[in-house]
Amino acid sequence: MEFRFEQRIPGDIDDVARAYVNPGMYATMIGLPKIGTPQVLSRDEEDDVVRLRIHYRFTGNLPAAAAAVLDRKKLTWVEESTHDVAGHTVTWRLVPDHYGDRFRANGTAAYRSDGEVTVRRTRGDLVVKTPFVGGLVERALVSGLKEHLDAETPRVAAWVAALEA
């Protein structure tokens, strides 16, 4: 399932790009919908390129048919991302802890300045290979991701505002 999301984050584009590579910012993501608090596993920096590994878990509800074949507690993954901070781009992929033979997701994000707001555009592809319910699970996961990203936007904006103060 291909998806595209856009968030509008108040703040300078460079500050927003730097926020997304700061482990402290992820610690502020407690209690957001559908996806649990991220746990930064590793951060490696070389010049303007930062590689992050962040652990996530799906906390939303699955449709009953999907819940019959997938254990929601096992819908956990590591996001491996490469951030070109100066270039304002990110490439990412999700590596599942379970169901690795049935789940894959990858994509990109790009930042652009729109006055005093940074626009973050995320594009991706998520595939769940489970007979009869794969599409239901894909829609639930993509919906959860969208809701999570929308809910994280004010927290990123607050982080950036604190940097700019």
C-alpha cells in the first residue's frame, strides 16, 4: 500500500531537520495514539548524515479478522533511517521484530521551507502478506502511522521552539 503524508511544522527547516535526529526529541513522544513511545536504539553521525535505529510498537486496534491471525503484541519493528540533515531528506525502512516474512515497509521524507513553517512530506510503501486480511492490516498500520505523525507535530514544534528561544 503506497501512502503519502504531509505535516506542517512551525519552525526553521534546519532546526526541524535537526530535531528529528535528536534522541531527546523522541523521548517527548509519550502517549501518542496508535504507536507506542519510540525507543532510540542507536545514533551514528558522520558529517551531515545521521543514522538512527528506533524501536516502535503498534498500540492501535486491529480489525477482528486481522486480530484472528496476527498478535497485536507482536507488531513491533525497528525503523532504520538515514537523515541527510543539510539536504533535508530522510530514507527509512521498517524491520519487523516478528512476521518478517509477511511485512515490509520503506520510504522517504523530505523537508521544504514554506515561510516560517517547515513542510515534511513522507512517502512510503507498506506491504503485509497475510491471506485475506493483509489489506485490512495495511490500512490499520498506515492509519496509525498517519495519526501518530499528525499527533507528533506539535511536540516537534515545541522542541524546535525551545531550540530557537
